[in-house]
Amino acid sequence: MKSFQLSQRRSSFARGDASSDFRPLSFANSIVQKGKIKTVEMAKSGNKMATLLNLILVLSLVLMISIAESRKLGEEAVACDSVYGAEEGDTCESVIQKFQLGADFFLSINPNLNCDNFFVGQWLCTEGTVN
């Protein structure tokens, strides 16, 4: 009997002459509508969260790059207080003797110096500190 009523309702609905006892599922429709609203709200909040996380990621990346650029890993920062322009015939040994410096100290305050190949006018740090 139920299958006959269900098929009768389907056929009358398909013809467009819905019977008076056929009611749309308003409760189910309201649930679907509320679900859509919640889905949209969740999408909006998820979008805000994604934007916030992207902003945090970009700021972190900028911070890491700026730190890496300012100080290379494994290198110590040198604060040079006095410099000397190399002259013709200068060597590391002659500059060390001229300014009465220790060899280790001189090389530590001039970390990128190639003692075998420096040029006239090259700035050499003669006083400073290594941080």
C-alpha cells in the first residue's frame, strides 16, 4: 500500500498537479539551507585564516632572509675602528709589524683577506673587535 501511495505522489508531482497531501520537506530544506549558510561562514572564516597564515609565512620568510643577509652562518661580525690603505710592497707580515699587531688578531679583524694577493689601496682593518 505504501509503495502505491509513493508512486502515486511521484507521478502526480511529475505531472505538476501536486496533491493537497503532498508537502515539500520544508524541515529538510531548512537544514540544507542552514548547512549552506554554515558552509559559507566556514569558508569565509577559513579564507580569513588562510590569509592570516599566508601573512605570517611571508613575514617569517622576510625575517629569515634579512637575518641571513646581515650575518652569514659561521662568520663573526667585525667592528673595525681604524683602517689602513695598502701601499706598494705591503704584505700581511709588513702591515702586522708596522702596526705592532698579532698575526691571529690581524687575520681575525680582516676575515676575507688573501695575504698572497692584496692590492695597492686595499683597506685593511688595523684596530677593531670581533663579535
